[in-house]
Amino acid sequence: MKTSILLVTAMLLPAGLVFGEEPQSLHDGMDPPRGYVWKAVSGTGVHRFSTAMIHSQEYTETGMIQRSTDIVELEGDLEGRVLYHPVSVFDFVEGTLVNTGHQVFSGTVLGSDPVLIHDEEFRFEVNLATGRTVGEIYLEHRIAGPRIRCRLQVDANGTMTPEGDAVIDYEGLCRVRDSRPNGRP
């Protein structure tokens, strides 16, 4: 599974990132400001379905649209919690689920001071038969704390906790303040 994550990540990121160089740009406007660098991050998490609050369910011809508030607990290079407000579009005919919406990460990145970062661009695609989930996270809008940005890939193979919560793996890049003196190697 880790090999497939690395291959997908390698295909999506600019060549400089794959070979360990400082990225030229992740996309327009993402060049790190002076004194910041992009660092690789990874870890695991648990999506707490067991404590989710369902706000609404609207039935469609092929499934339903659900709005909820969920918690995701992250460990590893990102330590903290995500307050997750997905709009979940279930298609029971195709056996798929797509989550979009808003989420806020509260915690630390690579041992940083606490930070709050908002994401309104994430997308998760779920195979309802297997539980396999793949997705992208764009923690790019700082609310409070250090000026950190993260772009992550998420992969989950359907593993669940005894409480019925989903176990995930994440990896990607975070832009953090350069810890080298004067930002120089």
C-alpha cells in the first residue's frame, strides 16, 4: 500500500519534490516566502464515525446527500484534531461516496507551536464495498498560529477500529519556517 501511495504522490508532485530538491512551486502562489521550506510529512489518523453528528440527509435517485460534523484525530508529523464538516454524496448504484466541504486542523506540525488551518478544497473518494478511501487535503488558510501550509494525500484500506472508526494514512508536504540559521544550509 505504501508503494502505491508513493507512486501516486510521485506522479502528482513536481519532479523537484520527488528528488528532494526544494519545490519551485506546488501551484500558482505557493512558492515559499523567504525563510520557509517545504518538508515531507507522514502519519496516521482515525476518523471518528462513532461520534459524528448528522445534521441532515437528503435522499436522491441513486443515494443521498448527508451533512455532518466529524472529528479526525491525527498522529505523526501532524499531531492534533480535525473538525470535519463534510458534504457526503452517496451513490448506492455505483457504490461510491464523495466527501467535500470544510475542515479545520488544530494541532502542531513537525513540533511547531499550535496552529489552526482551514481547508475548503479537500476531496475524498470512497469505495463503499471495500471502504478504500483516497483523497487530498489542502490545509492552506491559516487561522491562528505559525504560517504553516500543508498538502496531504490520504489513503485508507478499509481498516476499522473496534468502535467502527476508520484508520487512515497520510503523507505529503508542509511549508514551515526554516530552522537553519538565517534560512541557509
